[in-house]
Amino acid sequence: MAKRKTKDNEDSIEKIENIEESNSAEVSKKTLIITEKPSVARDIAKVLGDFEKVEDKLASKDYVITWAYGHLLELAEPHDYDPSYKFWTLSALPIIPDNFKLKPIKKSEKQLENIIRTIKNPSISKIINACDAGREGELIFRNIYKYSNTNKPHLRLWLSSLVKEAVIEAFENLKEGSNFDNLFYAAQSRSEADWLVGINATRAVSRRCGDLYSVGRVQTPVLTIIVDREKEIKSFVSRKYYELEADIKANKIEYKGKWFSKRKGIDNPYEIEKLSEAEKLSKELCSKEGIIKEVKSKETTEQHSLLYDLTELQRDANKNFGFTASKTLNIAQALYEEKKLITYPRTDSRYLPKSMITELPKILESISTVTEYKEFANTAKTRVNELSSRVINDAKVSDHFAIIPTTEKPVFEKLKQDEKKIYDLIAKRFLSVFFEAAKYRETVVITSVLDNTFESKEKILIFAGFKKVYGEKEKKVILGELKEGEKVKIIKISLNEEETKPKPRYTDATILSAMQGAGKLIEDEELKETIKEKGIGTPATRAQIIERLIEVSYLEREGKNLKPTDKGIYLVELLNGIELLELTKPELTGEWEKKLIEIEKGNYKSEVFMEEIINFTKEIIEKIKKADLSKLKSSETIGLCPLCGKEVVEEVRTYSCTNKECSFKVWKKIMTANLTKDDIKSLLNNKKTDSPIQFKSKEGKKFKAYLTLKDDGATGLEFINSNEVISPEPLGICPKCGGNIVEKREYYGCSNYPDCDFRISKTILGRNMKRNEIQEILKNKKSSKLTGFWSKKKKPFSATLVIEDDGKLKFDFS
């Protein structure tokens, strides 16, 4: 099977050899089918027909079907080679096995034994690999095959859909298993290389730093991208500026215009630096007359988006519904395996092969059974042969094609709410490719008033095209009706205070984009080209990379945002400090991917690749061993020690007193909470953190409390009193009882509490409410138009907040 031998555990081999086989001379020969999951086994059995369940298998006259649960075997751990490796020591590194061993994954060991017993049964004459079509599916099957110590012939079933027609076609086109040897060598090499680098680097960094630090070829570059963004945000210095927006009237048309500077070469022409200048302009221009100097209109088009691959689907689900990448993958997998409603989701292609054209009318027929899609599906049926290379393109189809609906008729009543949302995204994207480009009328109007200029922009949909699928309709052009030379008058001017903002933190959607487009971060043109389409990780693994970074406390979620912890930041600084840039930059993934692709093609030997990985592993261990970590410790004084008065500085795992005879220290991590330098500064200065911190109890319950400092230097907790007044200065009069509204810990509320329960939350639908905005609401019984709210569907919106007669706060969208 494999050109490079792999030695399995001797105990397990003995167990396999002892499995009893029937000695019957006359046994009817059957074919064993091994699937990656039980659901796929059931689907294949339905298509082939006449199966019954026999113990842990499905059996018919000609076939036996059994299944894995994903990976049933894993690479043995260091202590499986030598018990002394249970203890993590630098002197034992690097750990490089002569031959890699496999061992059963404990939770699925029984199923592995069942499969091997079936493989060794003399009634089985050959085996079909029906695991997922790709590197990992090949590795799952080959590891089982190799571990069973069999030499029975095997074939490959390559499935991209689980509907009946696709399964039948795949069985009619079975391939010899040896045709996929190179795919297996690439998968095996990737697995063993990740083991070598991950195991050795993790142990080396952890021993040098005195804490557990997980290091990986893929996860560490992703962490670095997020940490680099966080550094940009922290170093960003915000400044205020002002903008003027005018309500302008020309005959019967009213429109808005934004003041802009006519000076050339400035970054933001709408910006007015000084408040006094903005106020002066506002007074001078209000109610003044002017003229329309320029009206420019042009027609633009927008083509439909490409079909979904997994990463694009995860991005849209995060933007539209706030789903994490992991949640979207799980839903898509259920729609594929259980419901049979979509094609294989773990794909990196956004195109369809020519061979799919004959299937499209059947798919459209099934979609048309949903009322919402019927009209579009019927139109699409007439345009199947008109699809462009942006849809049908054999050259851009990888192991699998794009995610599209199947011929299975969707019954929405049987779907969970979240499943409906994901299916709807996929169905509408599929339908949209059959429609024409959308057309827009873009208009820019320049208005001049007292030698000042205002700019007005309008983009109006004039031909919906594919946008009809998404419910968008044509609208009436407004600015396009204005004429140059028309006289106008400013009705009102709004002076808006703005501030410069740093780039936002990454979300699941944006980090997926960064991972997919990681080639942009690589300078080497050849490597850049290699991972241009691939990026960091694979569509199937990107979600679990994000979750893994959260699991090892390198990242935490704040709403939709991904924020690096101090531990994550320190790891990146450490690796950069000892010049292990290979582990923080995507170049390593690019180099590996390039060679793995060549191994798949048969142009590169896996033995050569592994020899390079072994040498690389030795190099990084040597660097970590020799690194002078003292240079990487922060010398910044965070505060003064409460016990002896000396400076407190940041250490690897603690914030500690520099006086070696003093015992004062605060652990960086307390009850899963990662403490920042700012937390420790406020703790040392005020005996209490400025803000509550989220902790997690031993029972796994999350709670917020202040961290406090006791006289003996120990830390304690002070639980939140949401009614605590943090600013007694009145913001206005209570609309319910006439008392004063003051700022409390969790809300703005009445000083007559508990007799009066009026309150306004500090955060409303994801938007932080400022003191001056609360003052305006209390004074006028309503706010100005506010932006930055987020709906339950995770869509931003603007509205006015209004206090009604009963004291309740409501949105006004008029």
C-alpha cells in the first residue's frame, strides 16, 4: 500500500491477529463498503437496496456496509514510544519517531474492532472506500486498512452528493484504490509533519515559559494575524473631527448634501478639523441660497456572486445571522448528510463541472416546490444552457464542486430554523446565477452655496436582474432629475461630531476571509500563487482552527469580535522575539501546500518531504533552547508592590514584585479570566479593578465581579451591584417620577430606586449609549437619529429613540 512503512502498536496487531475467522470452505463472497459516518452508510444502503441491519453492520446479498465515526485512529503520543516522554523535558527534544505508530481513539475503539473483524472475515473478498472524497477521507480509510493488516483489494467510491442518482453514478465509476495512493501519501505526510512540528514546538515553548503553550503550523499564523490587528487597534490614537450635512431644496425635490473641501490631496475631504470652524460655517450657510454646479450620472452593472464554497457560506452566515464558522459547518453538514438537501459542503470550489448541466433542470424542479422559489426556478429552467464560465468551469473544480441544492425536494416544515436560514442562502445563491446582471444609476450632484460645496450621491437600482431573487426592486431616481444651474436653498444644517477609528477587530467572517486570502501576506511570488486559492487551512478545518484558539485561551469572543488574550499576544511576541517567524507567518503553510500538491500529483516524494520536516523540527527546537527569554520580559513598571513598595512588572505567568525576597504576585489567569496590565494597574492603585471581569466558576458558570486586593497581598472578589451609582451628576429629570436620572453601574436610572424603576440600558441592541445622548433623550423625550444598532438578524440599522408617556423607550423609524 504505502511506499513508506508504518509500524503499528504490537499489542494492537496481536489483538487483530487473534480475531477469529471462519474456516468454512464454501463462503459466498461479498464486498465490504466502509463509510466515514453512519448516515452515509444508511444513504448508500437505501440506494443499493435490500439491506438489513446485522449487529453493527448493514448487509445484503452482495454487500456489507460498516462505518467509521470520522477518524478512528490517531498518531501515537510520545509516551507510547517511550514512557519517559510523559514528562516534558527540554533535554528529550526533539522527539522524532523512527516509524510512526497508529493507535485507536479511545471513544471509538469498539467500532474499530468491529470494522477490522469484518475486514478479516473470509466472506469479504474486496473493500470499497466510501469515506469523504478528499485528503482526510482518504487518510481515514487508509489508516483503518493499514491497521487491519489486510491485503484484500480495495476500490474508491468518489461521492459529491448523496442523492440517489449521484450514488448510482459513483458506483458505476468505481476506481482502483491504488489510483489514489499519492493522495494518501500527501494526507499521511501532512498528518505526520503537523505531529512533529506541533508536539516538539509545543513542548519546547511550554517548558521554556513555565505554562502550557500550544503551537501549530496552521493555528499560530492565524493567531498572529489577529494579534497584529489588536496591536494596531491599541496603538491607534483617535481624534475628533466634524462634518456638516445640509438638507437642500430645489423646486419640489429635497435632498441631502455633505460639505466637502475643494483642496486637493487631503485624505478626508469631508472633515472639518476645528469645532469653531464647523460652527461658523453652519451659521453662515444655513438658510442661504445656492446653485447646482454639476450633475453627473452613469449606469453601472453588478454581476451575480459566484456559487458558495464553504468559506464564503460561513462568512455570509456570520454577517447575516451571527453564526460562528463552526456552527455554519455543522448545519451544512446536517443538510448534506441527514436531509440530503445540499451537495458536499467541505469544498473550496465555487464552480460546477460541465457534467452537472444535465442535473440542473432536476434540481430546479425540486426547488420550485417551495413557493418562495417557484417563479425564479421556473425562469431558471429556460436558461440552463446560457450559464457562463463564471458558473460552469471544469478548470476551477477541485475534488468537489460548489455547494448547491440537490434534487431532494425541500420540506421547510421538517427543517430547524437555522437549517432553513442556511438552505435559503444556498438556494438563492444558486438561483441567482441564472439571471442577468443588475443595473444601477449612479448620480453625483455638486451644489455650491456661498463658494462652499456640498456633495450628494445616489445609487439607485433601475434593473433588478439577479437581485430579484433576494427581493430587491427597482426604485425611482431622485438626484438624476436635478439639472445643472438650478437654484437651491439650504433648509437645515446638521453638525456631526465624528472621530477617527482603527480597523475593526476580526470576526469569524473577516478572519475566514484573511485565512482564505493569506497568499496576500506572502512576499514570495511562487508561494503566493500556490496558496492563492487555498489560503491557510482548508474549508473543512478553518472553523475548528478558530475554536481551537479559543479553547487554548489565545482568543476570546466579545459579541461577534475575536479578541486575543494576553497569553495569545505573549506567544506571538515570544516566537517573533526568538526569530521563529516560520511559525507565525503563512509562508510555512504555503511551502507545505506546494509540496503536498506535488506529492498528490506524483511529482514529489513523501520521503523527501518528511526528511525536510525532520530537519526543520530540529532547527526550531535548537532556536527555542538557545533563546534568551529575559529580553522578552516586559520591563515596564505596572505599579508598586502593596507589601514592600518595589516595582511590579509582568512575568511569563504572573505580575510579580521585582524584589526577589517579596512574595507578592498576581496570576495572569484567575478562574479562566485573563488579566490585562490595565486590570493590574487599577488593582494596585485602587485595591480594585476599574471594571468588572468575567470569571467562570468550577461548575462552569460565568459571572462578573471586581477583582480586589487585600491588605496581605491576596486577591478577592467583589460582586457587582448593578444599582451602584458611579456618577451622581444628574443627566436629566425622570419622566416617571420627577427624580434625577444618574449613571449607575449597569444602566442610567432614577435616583429614587427602588420606588421608581425607570431605567435606560447602557447598551441597546449592541450600541453603547453615551451620556450626552441620554441627556438629549431626557430633555426632548426623543433622540436624534442614531446609527449602530444591530437587529436580531445581526443587521445594522438606524432609528430615533423615543420616551413614551408610560416611560417606556421605543424605536421610531419614521
